Amino acid sequence: MAIYLSVIIPVYNEEKRIKKTLLSVKDYLDKQNYESEILLVDDGSQDKTKEVIIEVIKEWPSYQLLTNIKNRGKGAVVKQGVLAAQGEYILFTDADNATPIVQIEKLFSYSKDYPIIIGSRHCPGAKIHIVQAKHRIVLSRLSNLLIRWLAVPGIYDTQCGFKLFQRESAQEIFRRVTIDRFGFDFEALAIAHYLGYSFKEVGVDWYNDGDSKVRAGRDAIRTLQDLFKVRRNLNRGVYKNKFYDIKMVSLPVGTQMETEEKKLLEEVEY
């Protein structure tokens, strides 16, 4: 039977919480009447993340672990997982399970009409169960105003880590993504808009994790830099080009993929 859903989970130093997330995902997917695969993509973890995952999934044939030699960023490993995925639909979700996997049912309800459906914390139907600190909320909303103005009009939450794509649209988009860290979310949606794909924003349940790896000040500056890079790429027509060959993505970082990637992206770097 063909794979219907691929779930991409990027991981970096997740030894303490990845087992709980995997058990939750498996419990849900085992009850569904479609075939699925789960691709865990490790971003050069320095703790025992890989060992924990290997032990948990050793008897789960539909679960795969892709490992990388060094840390590149969430965007890099999500891209790696998306381009390796075989499912008709591709979901990427966070390792902290901030949006429970069951919320995919809300996204699937729009999948016949839209090639891209994104989970949102800030549109009708959303429910935030554990609230972020006030300074994070303020920074998040200010960032979103800039993102809507410069890159992705009409979307209220580009950064929620719960997005569903038809495979063809996902792979067309991610073969053009240039940003390796947190800015990849809005870059992917900006590329989707540039290529003419329609998308739907759907409110989901979301639980803030106090152990989030996002650092408000540092990552806000990096996000602003990435946002201006996306705007520049849009103005230059950079996203007409595909930068990644799907056959490259299963290789560990430090081998062919990284070498080819550097060569292909020279023209879009500052």
C-alpha cells in the first residue's frame, strides 16, 4: 500500500522528551486506516538523542532516523526530511509535541481544497493551553507584522511548527528554501506564495514548552536578518531556481549534499 502520510520531526538534543512524543505519535497513527512513515532528522545532537530514538523505534519499521554530522539548523533538517519523504501528504511537527498529532485532523479537513494547510496559534479556532511569557508574545506579534508586510501577506502565524503539504507542493517549495534556521518557515510560505500555491491557515491547540530552544533576543535578530534576505530574494527572482536535487538529501551533512549546496547557493548569499 502506498504511503499516505509522511511525518517529519526535526530533533536536536531531545533526549528528555522525544520518547514521549514518539509514543504519542505512534498511538495516534496506529489507529488510522492509512499507511504512514515517520522521518526523524537529527541535527547533530550532542546528547543521547540518537540512542534514545534508536532504542524506541527499533521494532517500528515505518520509523526512520536520518542523522547529520554537525548542527545546521531546524530549517536544514526539515528540508532534508521533506525532500526524502514518500507520502502523498507531508506533515512537519516539532519534537516537543507542542501541537498534538491529533490536530492533523483539522488540517486534513481542508486538504482537498488547498495544497498547503498551516496550523496557527493566532486565528479563529486556535486554543493556547499554556501561555508564553509576555515578552515572547510581544516579540512574536511584532515579528509577524513585519513578516506579513515584507514576505507573506495574510498569514497570522507563520512560525507554528505544524504544517501539512501535498508532497508535490512541499518538494517544489523546499527545493528552493535557502534558510537553514528558524526563518525557513516564512521563507517556505513566501516561496509558496511566489509560486502561486494557495494555502489555508487553521487554528490548532498549542501547548507552550518552557524548555523551548528559541532564545527571544538572539533569534529575533536572526529572524529579522532572514526576513530581509527573503525580501531580497523575492525582489531578485531567486526562487525561480531549484537548488536541491532530491537524491542528495539522504546523505549526512559534511558529504555531497553540503558540497553541492554551497556551490548552488553562492549566487543568493550576501
